[in-house]
Amino acid sequence: MADYVVGDIQACYSELRLLLDKAGFNPANDKLWATGDLIGRGPQALQTLTYLRDLGDSFETVLGNHDLHFLAVSQKIKSDKPENKFESVLTSPALNEIVEWLRHKPLACKIMKGRLLTHAGLYPGWSLKDAIEYSDEVSKKLSSPDWHQLLQSMYSNNPLKWSNKLKGIPRYRFIINAMTRMRFVTQNGELNFSAKSSIASAPKHLQPWFSHPATQLKPHQQVLFGHWAALDGETGSEQFIGLDTGCVWGNKLTLLNLETNDYFFVKA
């Protein structure tokens, strides 16, 4: 049995299947984990979600910002736009089943001991245990009967900085933003959503979340994440594993075998 983690698929279904074949993934024995953004901007949304859902217990994912946006669009909280390329799912007879399946997925989860999987990363100052607890708070709301309220209120950048005193919607919104949209932070821990490119081209007052002094992991711990295609997987640390390599932008899709630490790639 092997555990594999794939970066942001974003409806690149053909590349996903080629990549899994290349790695020798066998759903009867192996498990596939995903960094989120299963769909969004890519060409084969319905095929991607159908395949992954049909894997059953052999697949697990965290939610990315595109996945959450798809949920909002599916409930007519937000209007669809052509660049999302959600139409094949929105018009599918299986839409309701897909929505129910997706909205019960977490923002963060543990893979084996000491490994955290989340879409954007680990907010500076949070422990792995904190991340799981805060993810559970949002998951409880997202899987509740009044889950529409959460989707309606998540579209804001504020608050920019974490406080454990945050309550209700502002608390949920910060947790969602930190786990699905974060890239750069300021020295005092404020999220910045305007800088999205490479580290070298970012304003000097910003730093990647994984380089912040408050982002501290124990020696055996790792964070596996996606979301930041401009990194092309480069973090400068073996403890922070970036797996979004921009397949939907014409680069490549990346898969990691956690047992052997072997990487597999398929070009877009």
C-alpha cells in the first residue's frame, strides 16, 4: 500500500490519469490525497470529480478556494463565469450528489503522523493541531443545514490577522482565507492577497508564510500544500512541500509517493 499526494488538478483530468498510471497507482491498495482545487479553469471538470468520487475510500482531499467557489456557484450564491469552466458539473444530473460529497471535505487533514495536508498552508503561529481544530470548526458549519450562510459571507479579505478572540463569521472567514488563499504575510502576521507571483518579485515587506519566524514545525513534521503555482514546488525546505506546479497554466501536474519520496510529473 502506498500513499500519494497530487497537486492542484484543476480539472486537468487527462493529465491526472496519465500521472496515476505513470506512478502505478492502484486504488485497490493505494490511497490518493489531493491538495484541493480539484476543478476551476481546467477543461474536464465533470470527468475529474466523477473519477475522484468513484474512488471512494481510496481518495481524500482538502478544499481549495476554487472548490469553495464552485459550491457557492452551485447554490446560486455567486454567478458562474465562463473562465471557471464549471458548466459540465452544474448541468450534470449528479450535481447534488457531487455538492454533498464536496461540502463534507475538510480544509486540513493529517496524513500519517506529523504530516498536514492543506490547500494554501499553515498560518504562522498555528500548530498542526491548531490547524486541524480550526478546520473542524469550518467543516462543522459547512456540513450543517445553514451552510449557505458560510458561503455567502466568505467573500472578504478581512480580518487580515488572527486572534483567538475572533468569533462567528469573521473567525470562519479568516480560517478559510488562511487555509485556501494565503501566500504572503507581513512581519506582524497580516495576510496579503495582492502579491501572487514568485518570492523574488514580491514587495520587500512581505514573506512567504513558510518563511515567517512564527511558522515553527517540529523536526518530524511536514506541511504539504498546493495553491501557489508560481513557486513551482520550490520552498527551500524539506518540511514544506509545495505540490502545485501549474498544470492548468500549461506547466505540469505533480504527484508525490509519501513512502518512497519519489516525485512523478506529467506535462500539461
